[in-house]
Amino acid sequence: MNLQIQAIHFNVGNELKQLIKKTLNKLLLVDANIISAKVLLKLSKPSSYKNKIVEIILLSKKSKYFAKKQSNSFEESSDLVIQALRKQIIKQKNKLS
């Protein structure tokens, strides 16, 4: 799977990159046809509550998936996005079956 992680207006640490890679690889167990993933990390307002935004676009041979979540930390936001994408993949698989 081709993975692209982009942070807007800040630098991403290696720990966060590794966490995102690890959790995205778990989605490969649900759908082995995933070709690429584009991850966008954003800060909405630096001093506000729940300001960490994670967006993920997944391209599969069969479909395209998108999810966006916002919370207090990038780790929590990425977990929420992965859960949402997992639901979308499972729903799509059931539809095709």
C-alpha cells in the first residue's frame, strides 16, 4: 500500500507516523485490495478544544473511502477515522456480496 502523510503547517513526529501506518495496515486485513492512503493532519485553531483533525482517503481496486474526525489528539482522531473507514469497508463488502 502506498502511504502519503501530510501535515499542514507543522511537522509530524515519527511516533505519530508509525502509529498511523500500523493502524492503516490493520485495514488491509479487512480489504486486501487497498492500493493507497492519503492522510491529512490539520490544526483547526491552536488554542481551542478538540482542534486536531485527521482526514484519510483510501483508494481500493473496488471503491474509494473517505473519513474525517476531530478530537483532542491526533492519536485519538486517527483511531476514530480508522474505525469509520473500517465500517465503510465492511458495509461496501456486504453490499457487493
